Amino acid sequence: MVKVWLLTFELDGLARVGGLGRAVRMFAKALSRRGLDVTVFIPSHGRHLSEGYRRVCSLRSVDGFSVRGFRRGIDGNLYPYYLGAEEGFVDGVRFIIFKGLDYETGRFLDSWNIYENLPEKVCLYTRALRHWIEFTNELPDLIHSNDWTSGLAGVLLRMYLEKRSYRVPHLHSIHLLSSPSFPWHYASEDWCGLPNILHKVWVGYRHELRMTQEVWDSVHGNVDGFTILEADAVSSNSYGYLKEILNAFGTWLEPKT
């Protein structure tokens, strides 16, 4: 059975602010009805701390997933994290939430406000997905990230699996262009976990070999721009908005949309 991993910061029925959560839920339901094996990955946003959500979504802790690690700051100091996960269901579709198992991790991943402390939450979520593959050895057939908040995770997963000689296509959907820009250190192995390696990047009609930092710097650290370049295919909600995206980042990208 084809396995699809949907990466998102919103999921209607669990945590939603606007249209993103509704769109992802519709993606998941439609793909599941077609017989695909769909799993949604999302930060906890503290929903596992609510008895109401635990009951409605049949939440349960994932046994054995207890990961300690650290990030290295630009100040040279090490910043530890401690990750856990829970499994639940919406409309019969499985989802995995990543949560903190200590205060410092939890104050970001478990913040009820979906978009609070966003750079930290994005970073820990990105690292959690890499640890998930290491823990479960699950392999997707398609990675589908949604907006910049899950874009880095999609890029990291594809790179990580490719290093293991497992090529997985990465589709990135843009619902709203909204990403900030960061210096390379933010995305790097020291912080979010992306390796600076020579790899193939699909640039319209051909693949080119580029270093990860080179791609990052070419868009001045804009996460939307970086993910668009790294993804194998890019989609949006309407043809009109897709044209806005191409106008922002280059119409030469159209063949991969």
C-alpha cells in the first residue's frame, strides 16, 4: 500500500487557526478513501494535555519513543531537548503528535498557541521527524509538506532517506507565503538538522548538484524560497495564487508546479 506522510502545523479536529488545517484534513480523508495509507505529523500544540482531545482523538503515548538530543547555538553552547510522541485518529486517519518530555522542550512544542515561538517549534518538529524514522524504520512513498512551518522537515526527511539510498518524492503545498528568513545556522545540522551536502536539486527541466547551504543562501535564507527549490513538486490552492508564487520566486520554476 502506498504510504503518504502529510506534514503540517494545523489539522482540523485537533489544532486549527485558518484554512490550512481544513485543507490538510480534506487531503487526508480523500487519500485515505482512495486506499492510501496516510499519516499526518504535527506538533502537539498542547492538545494531548486536554482530556477532551485525548478522548475524541483516542490519543495514546507511543511506547519507546523517548529521544534526548541537543542543538548547538551560534554562541557555541549546547541546548538539550527531550522528545516524545502520541498517536491519535481524526476521521479514521492516523496522526502522530510530537511533544516535549521536559520543560524546555514542552514550552515550545506544547504551547497551545499554534504559532507562538514559531522558529523554536519548527526546529524541534523538524528534528522530531528525523528521530521518528530512526526509531520506527517506517518509510513513506511520498512526503507532502504544507507551508514553511513543515517545509524544512520535508526537505530534511528527503535528504536523510536519500543518504540511505531511498529516494522519496517531496511535494510542497503553499497555502500562504509567510516565511521569515534566517541565517544558514538556523537550518544547519547544528540547529534544525539539515546537512550541508552535495545533492540533486530539481530546477525546472533538470537536476543540478548543489550544496545545501548554497541553495539556502541563494534565496537569502527565506524558508519558502528554499523549500520551493528543494521540493520535487510545488502546489497551491489556486492557479492565481500559484502565479503569485512564481512571480515572487521565478517563473522558471513553473515546470515543477
